[in-house]
Amino acid sequence: MKQIFYKILAISVLTFFCAHAQYYSPIQNISSELYNGGNQNWGLSQDSQDRIYAANNFGLLEFNGINWKLYPTPNNTIMRSVLVNSGTIYSGAYMDFGMWLRQTNGQLKYVSLTESLDFDMIEDEQIWSIFSHKQYIVFQSLDRLIIYDQLKRELKAFNPVSGILKSFVENDGIYYQDNNLNLYKIENEQNQLFLSASQLKGLQVVGISQSNSETLIVTRNGGLLSSKANVVVPSFKQVNNDLSRDVVYCFDKDQNGQLILGTVKNGVYILAPNGDLVQHYSQEQGLQNKTVLSVFVDKTNNLWLGLDEGMAHISLGAPIQLHQANQSLVGTVYSTLVFEDYLYVGTNQGLYFKRNNTNDALQPVPGLEGQVWSLSIIDKTLFCGHSIGAFTVNKEKATPLHVKSGFWLFKPLDDTKMIAGAYNGLHLFVKQNNQWIYSNHIKNFSISSRYFELLDDKQALVSHEYKGVYKLNFDNNLTSAMSVENVLDVPNSLYASMVKFLDELCYFSKQGFFVFDNTLNKFKRNDIISDLFDEKNFTSAKMVVDRNRYLWLFTRNNLIRIEKAALSDEFQFSKFPLPYDIRKTNTGFENISYVQKDKYLIGASNGFFLFDTSKAQRTSPTLQVERVIASSLNGKRLQLDLTAPIELAAQYNSITTDLFLTHYDLLGEPLFQYKLEGYSENWSPWAPDPSISFGNLRFGSYTLMVRVKIGDAVVEKPLELPFKIKRPWYFSTVALICYALLMFGFYQLVNIRYSSYYRKEQEKLIKENKRKLDLMELKKNEEIMRIKNEQLEENIDQKNKELAISTMAMIKKNQFMNALLHDLEPAATQPTVSRVIRTIKRSLKNDDDWEFFEQAFNNADKDFLDQLKQLHPKLTNHDLKLCAYLRLNLSSKEIAPLLNISVKSVDIKRYRLRKKMDLDHNQNLTEYILSL
């Protein structure tokens, strides 16, 4: 909607209609389709945040500077009146009146005073007007005044006998006119006749305006009346006849005391405090409807009109004032100039003129029909550069100087010489007998010279937007160019221009702003001015010198005024917001001319307008939040409380913020930029949409920062809207503690399981290792046992060897002794031999050998004899000897000598031994003994 608002404004600014005044404020018409309500608007008011409210046929209309919103009348009747007082919006309708209260979510809620305070309405009663007086709100119907005490919250009625036609407040006094047309003032709750019907000439009063000397009375059908010392006379103002004919319906005053009169038949009149006409707006000036039902002047002195069909907004304080000529359109304006109290306007259709500061119509200058390129004042003479030639102009008379070529502009060389730039180069004009005449075309240069500047009386620079800049050296008589050089150090581009400003030669193109350095004889780029332009805001490089005091440049959103600093040669600049969409100038042919202090004329593509630089630096708009809506994934929406910190439940994690501005007279479309701290640190691109949305945000704290830009001017302090999205239940503190406990429990369980598993694995591993160790130990022991057994076997073998050796020694000894005994027996008779034989026999029977053998045998085969004695206790020593010999695996033949018996006796002993051992006859005795 805001885009439509400014598009309509732009159209209104640049559309001209027939009128009676010289300049008019721009009008913005607002249709019922735009605000989506009823056609008629009966009352207007404004709140502390600059919202505009209208009492509409369908209900209460609210405009926040960007969007319209309609609140239907609760009882579905026509709303006739509205008033904002102390933040409360009061409205009146058919059989009801009440107040609208702003809720914490930004929406309005209606409270009926008739119902809440149990107040009885008169049959068929309507509230036509509401005004405030001290602590009271006064509701006016055609029967009475209903007074609401805001402090006591009480209602009481004031009932005139003859009803009420109109009531109003002036200078802190309450006035009303009854049906008998008498005008009363209420004092101490009593009627005091102020003016009688006869004094008022039987006229219906719409409003009054009091001053120290007189009271000006606005009537419905009789124009203005003036009252002094209780004497009422008609006000013989020029506007009175028009007001009488047009029927005044509503009345208000602006901040300067001007009277605003809305009429039924012819729009709105603006009068000075003394009643003189200041301005008149009707359909001819752009209003969409002639019937004005309500008028209201807002805080910034802008005029709002409630019409019989739609609404209108007139920027009384706007920096631009439209010139509206009472003739057909004059075409595209290329030059304007005020000279000798005449206003001259050069267009593509010709040159027009009129007396300045009058309501006269623009008149064409005969002979100058067609394209006018420039108007210049040189030597107190007005020169006109035209597509058919060069002319001087004196009021309505044009005198041709040279008509064989089109001329762009004129530059004085000295008091008697002037050079003009033409389609075919440069031409010389001279002054003779106090008259300017054409002299000659300067030869050797025939390029179109729309922009040229004189360096001295013999040198000039000529700029051509396609070919670049040329330096020309003239001969002494200025008849020809002796040399023509192309200046290569400046970049040419479309719409480039060149001017001399304060003795500085300036060149401007799309590549930057350059100043000619006379010392270096070249152009140098000025970065400060060049940096004001970029690809987006560059429209044209046209420059205009204003009285050699200011240099004007044109951007997409601003006018730039350049001047020299007071204490240095540096350039300083000022920006004046005036967007290209508003000024609508012909690109490359922008023009601006000085009229009077702070006021300039600017030509446009279909007319011209007055621009006041003192009003251009307006107060920056205040950006405010209209409403904030949070929504969830399932489509639920929640409008939030704007008076408290915003904390959203986790499911409402999508948020939409609607914004509005507080000023309505800003030139240019507002652009918005935002960033959401906590989500992103980057600003969004500039966009015209005042609604900002973010979806599926995570829980946490955020701050929405928004700033607005009008043209190139950015509001310094951005709007900040902090809000917080709470954690979802599954991320709450209790849930996190539970999660922590569950995680701890799960960890412990897993730890226990893993510990148990690893303990079992460890035990298993330990067992396995133990088993392996035991096995290794067993193997080690076995190895040890093996080694020991081997050692034992070796010992046994050694012992056995020793025993065998001993045994063999015994055997050999016994054999030897037996052999010796056998050899000695023949000599046994001899005593000595006999004694030897007895010794030998005693030796053979000596048991000491057995004991020695037994000990050696036990060492060789430990415990064998003891085990044998346990198994067979009946065995004798001789039996044990035999067993020992058998244990040594000796044969009977080998045993016999050891026992000193025969082999047969050994066999007998073996037999007897088997019997004692109770062995089976199949069992081998030697094997049995070896097995023990």
C-alpha cells in the first residue's frame, strides 16, 4: 500500500490543472478501494503516535503511515464522528458512542459508554460531533450535548430547549447554535446568548475564529461575518461570494491560525486569519471529489480531507509547490527564469511568460514556438537559445539575432563581445550602438557546442558528450580556431557536462567530478564530490550554476548543492531530498533557477514547480512497531503484547513484525533494512516492505533491528525489538536434568554392563592366562620334571651303573673268592690254608656287603624295598636281595654268584618268591618287580 501511496503522490505532484492561484501544495487522493472502507468520511483525528483516524461509513479507519485498517462499527451503523484525546479514541455513531482502547497487542477494542454507564439514548439519536474541553469529552447530537467526565467516568446531558445544529470550542469556550439559529456560549453550565439569529442574519454557523479585535464567523451559506463589540456585519472579502455559493460544511484552523473551510460544492478553502484567500483546492486542482465532509490539520501542518468519496492529503508544509497554469499543459520545461518581474518558462513547445507572483496565465512569446534550450541574462539583456536560432527577449517580444542554426547557450567574453554555443560550433556576437548583433561563425570547428567555457579571450574548452573535451585557440579577431586539441585526461560519457563555477572549470561525467588545474593544464578528479555518486543513484551529470554562488547536481534521490568553504578552497555540499520520481525532469536537461531566498524553480517533463530548500530538511520519521504476530507450525497465530518484554513459547517460533512511520509529508518512498541479532549479523537489502518475518527460529534471545531510509537519508537510530523464544519442554531445565540423570543412569548402566563384560572378559582372560600360565607352569614343571627325571634317570643310571659296578665287583669278588676257595680246598688240611678258607667263607657270608648293596640300591631306586616290604611283608632279606637283583634286571646266572648259590638254587628261590608274592603263574616275576 505504501508503494501506491507514493506513486499517487508522485502523480499528484506532477499533474497540473486549471486553477486561480500561482502555486499549490501537492495533493494525494486516497480512494475507498485503497483503504477498503466506505466512501464517506465524516470526521478525522490524530493520536500521539501520529496515526490518523477517520469516522467512516463502515466504521473506524486507522492509518499508521503505511497501512490502513478498518474497525467496523460495533452496532453496524455509520460512524459520524471521531476524536483522539489523551491516548483514547472516542467515536460516535447511530444510537451509540464510546471509546476505543489500545490493547497490549496493539489492536483497538471498543467500549460502549452507553452500555457500560447505562446511558439512555434518545430515539433515532446520532452523534455528529465530538470535542474536548478540559477534563470533559463532549458528544453532540442534534438534540443535546452529552458530557463525559474522564476523571469521574460519569455521563450527564445538556439539553437545550431548541436542539443543536452545531457546536464547537473556541478560545476555551463552548459554543453551540440551536435550531432557532441563536448562537450560545455555555458558562457555568448555563446558556449565555452570544449572538442572536437576527444578528447572524438567520445564517447557520459552522465555526468561529476569535482574535483580540474581532470574531470571524464562518457560516454555511453566507460566507464570512465579522463581529465587533457585539455588532455583526458581513465580511466583504473577495472569497465571500464563492463561499456563499459553495456551501461551507466543516471548519478547522491550522497551526498558523489559517482557516480551513470544507465546502459541499467546491472543495476546500484556506483563508488567512483575517479571511483573505490563501489557497483553494477542488477537482480542478486535483481533488477526486468536490464535497468535503471533514477537515483536519495534523501535527506537521498537513491537511486531511474527509470527502464524500474517499479522502485527500494535502502537504501544506511540503518543500515543493506546484505551478498550475490556467491553460493547457506547457510541455517539458527546459529553462525557467525570473527577469524584470516577469517569469519566463522555456519548454519544448515554446517560450512562455507572465508577470511574476500573480495569478495570470502563462502566455506564449510569439515567434518562439518550438524547442527552447536556454535562457540567459547578459548585460541586462535576456537571451534565448532556441532550436531555430538566437534571440533576445523583452517581455512578450522576441528579437532574432541569428536564425541559421540552433543555439544552446551564451557566454560573455567582455562588455562588447559574447560567444554562443550552437549546433554547428561557436559563434561571435558583438555589441554595437548598445545593441547586440551577430558577427561571425568561428571557423575550423563545427562540432555541436552545448557546453563550452572560456579560459581567456583567446582560449576555450568545448565539451561534447560523445567526442570528449576539446581545447580551442582562437586568432586575434575571433574569426577562426588556430588549433583544436582533444583533451584526453577526462572520460567522456552520456549526459556529461562542463561549467565554470567560482573561476573553477568543472567537468562532470559518469566517471566522476573533475576540476581543471591551470598549473598542470589538465583535469583532476575530486574524490569528495565524485563519491556522492554511484551506479545506483547516478541519473545525469548535468550541472547548473546558481548566481555563481552554488553549483547544483542531480542524483536519483536528491538535489546536491555545492559551495566553497568559507575559510578554504574546499568544496562543501548539502543534500536536499527530491527523488527523480517526483521531479520527473528530462534526463540530461535538468534545470533549476533562483527565485528568491531559499526558493527555486525546477522544470519537469510536464510543467514546473517551486522548491523551498528551507522546508526540505524535514524531521526524520520515527519508525514504530504496529503489531507483532507469532505463529506456530500448525498455523496458530498469536498477537503479542507490545508493552511488556516479549517471551514466546517454543512452538511459536515464527514471528512477523509490522512497522509504521509517523510522518506523511516525506518526499520519496521509504525503504526498510533489518537484521536479527542472534540469528545473523548482516543487514538485509533495502526493500519497501514494512513487514518483516522470520520462521522456525531456535530457542534463545534475539533483537530485531530495523532502520528506514528516505532517499539517501538513513534514520540514524534503528528501532530495536528484543524478544526471547523459550526452550521447548524437552529442552527445559527439568528436562535437561532428567536427561542428565537418564544419561548418567544410562552411562552407569552401560558402564556396569561394560564393566561386567570387561570384568568377565578380564576374568576369562585371567583364567585363560592362568590356564596358559598353569599350562606353561605345568609344561615348565613337566619340563622340570622331565629334566629332573632325566637327571634322576641319569642319577639312577649312574647309581645303577655304580650299583652294577658294585654288583659286578661283588660278583667278580665272589667268583674270585669261590675260585680261590676251590683252589684252596685241596690244601685245606694245612692250618694256614684252612684259616684262609674259613676267612674266605666268612667273607662270602658277610652281610655287610648286603647292607652296602641295600643302601646303594635304595639310592638308585628310592623306596623300592620299603614299598616292596609294605606290599609283601613276609619277604625275608634273602627274598629282598633276590628282588633287588631282579629289579636290576639280572639273570639267574648273574644272581647265582651274588648269592653264592647255584643257578638252580636261584630258580628255586624265584619260584618260592612268586609263591610269597602270590603272583599268578602267567605273570612274569621280573616284570612285576620292575613295574613297582
